[in-house]
Amino acid sequence: MNIAINMYLSTLKQRTGIGNYAYNLMKALSEIVAVKNNDKLYSYAHGKLFQNLDIENTSSNNIINLILKFLPSKYLYTIPFYIPIREKILQILNKSKNKQNLFSDYKIDIYHEPNFLLEVNENNTNNNTNNNIKTIITVHDLSIFDVPETHPKHRVEFVTKNLEKSLNKADKIICDSEFTKQRLLHYFPQTKSKSKVIYLGVENKFMPLANLLKADEANHKENANNIFLQQYNLKSQSYILSVGTLEPRKNILTLINAFLQLPNNLQQKFPLVIIGQRGWLDDNIINQINALVNQQKLYFLNYVSDADLIRLYANAKVFCYPSIYEGFGLPPLEAMASGIPVITSNSSSIPEVVGENSLMHESQNDLQLKQHLYNVLNDENLHKQLSEYSLNRSKLFSWNKTAEQTLQVYKE
């Protein structure tokens, strides 16, 4: 069986969200396929097919990343079709064949689109010359329909126009959570027989601070963690962490409001650290962030490398994720794997990830969030209990499990 997965989002230099999903899925699938069977895996990107994950350092990808570098990400959020444009440029650079001919040459049996939408010509069965190719799409959430006000208008129009075509065309549909599947069936009941829930995983690189320090010692880098924290002007176990794009759906303003209700001594002792690229409708968020940065109560780190993210999770006192809507929610899981207490909203799919014993609040209720923060920061026994719970909960999720279940969908 020859399997192709669309990996274009995984080639972006600053890989997030769906790009991380596709990358980790392909990585885990590659390990399974290498051991268990003779299936072949291909990454589809730049108008070409690459063996497994051999896509990252192609010259044309470096060129396109250079082009995108000069187009601010906040504008990309308002252009739902920028990725197809990007792919078309890459096809020209690579002088590549169209997808149908390419897949025919490689005898592709399975095509997996991890980003909701099949291409236009794939939505029309009459024009698809590769009707023998089984198509799978992953639907990560239905926020476009449930909370359209949290997306740019052009994105809502684009997805609304094209999603049902992709759903009808797909042979199988993977949903990140039971919540996402139920919302999918609410809007598109015809998909019931071909929809399946497969939870995402968490990478082994996220680990508790004690494990991280042991790894440093084994690598003769005993002082690496202190040096790392100094470059961000932070202290271990002395900050509140949040990770997510600065956009309305992530609800950062509720976190800021809750933080400002804490006693001043706690604000000084445990500053707020926010990691995330600028999104859209973020001017008010940025203004509030800058005001607290000037008071040295908040550190805004924008996008950070994977290596830095691992240490920032592990050294945090507590992690907050007040998101209004998620299809899964990887950051809380990454924080749990890092062995720190997690406070999240109780909305959408998040309770499926963090479990019923985690600290949760109504998404817009800053008083509830403030109280959870106050309790965790002041009660070491509670902090220890929640840290242990986080670590145990995270062990229920793995990319290997995600890949095994996805491979089963391919073979059904």
C-alpha cells in the first residue's frame, strides 16, 4: 500500500497546529511501517512526493520560506487561500507534474489531507482521474460554524463554501475528538458512517523538570537550565505560562484579567509568560500585553524554538489555557507531559484532553480562573497533587497510538 500525506504545513519554518499534527503523524507512521510491513509512505509537498519526512531542506522550500518571511503572519490569517498559492509557486519552482499524474506515477493508493479541505479538482469526482485512490481528511474542529466571529470573514466564507464538498468526496474522515465528531454530525449528518475519532498524541520530548535536569547532567550540561532561564530573565517554578496564537478564540484577555485580580505580591512573584505568534484582531491584546510588560509583570516571547518551548513548559509553576473553542488542544497536553498543573476552560473538546480531575473554569469567567490560580500558587500540596495528575493523564496519549489507529483507517 502506497500512502501519501499532504505535508505542506509541516515545511513552514515556524511550524504550528496542523503542521505539527502532520509532522508527528508522519514520523510515527514511518516508524511503524518500517517495522511492521512493506507499506510505503510519501510526503506530498511542493508539487512533489518525498520518501517519509525527506522534505525539510529542499532548495525550493527555502526560497518560499524566504518569500513568506516578508509577509507578516497576521495578514496570512486573513487569506484562506495563501497555502494553495504557496503550493502553486512551489510547483512552478520544481517544474512538477499535477497531483493526479504524480500520484498515478507513484501508484498511490491512499491520500490523506490533514487540513480539512481537498483541492478543488479533487472535490469533483467527475474530473478525478484517480478514482481508485482512497481519500482521508482530518477535521480538527468546526469553529468556523460554531463560533464564526472568532475567524476572519474571508476564512469563514472560504471554508463554508468548500468543506462540504471535501466531506462528501472523502472516503474516511478523522476527527480529533468526540466533541469535534458530534459537531461534524450536527452540521453534516451524512458523514456519520465514515467518521472516526482519533486523539492526537504528545511528543516524548516534553518532560518534567527533574527529567530534564537529569538529561542535562548526563550530557555534562549541568548548568544549561540556569543559563537558559537567564536569557529570558526568568526563574524556575516562578512564572505562569500560556501558549497560543494571539487571536480572539484563545481568550488571552480573560487570562490577563484574572492575573490582574491576584494580589500584587503574587503578580510580582509569578509573572505571566505568553508564547504565541500574532494572529488577527489582536491590537487590544497587544496593548494590554505591552502595558504589563512595561510593569515587568508579563513576558511576551512570541514564537520560540522547540528546544526553548520544552524548557519553558518544564520550568513553569502552572499552565493556563482559557481558550473559548478547541478541536483538541495540544498545549494543555504538552504542559501535562511536562509535569505541571494545568488550568483550562471547560469548553469544547478540552475536558476530553485534560480529564475531569483537572482544574477548569467557564471560558469567560475570570473570577473562577483567578481563584484557581490563587489556590495553585499558594497551596504546595495541591500543586504537587495536580502535577502528578498531569503526568499520569498525559501518558494516555501518544503519537504512536494516533499513528496505529490512523493506519487502521487507511486499511479499512
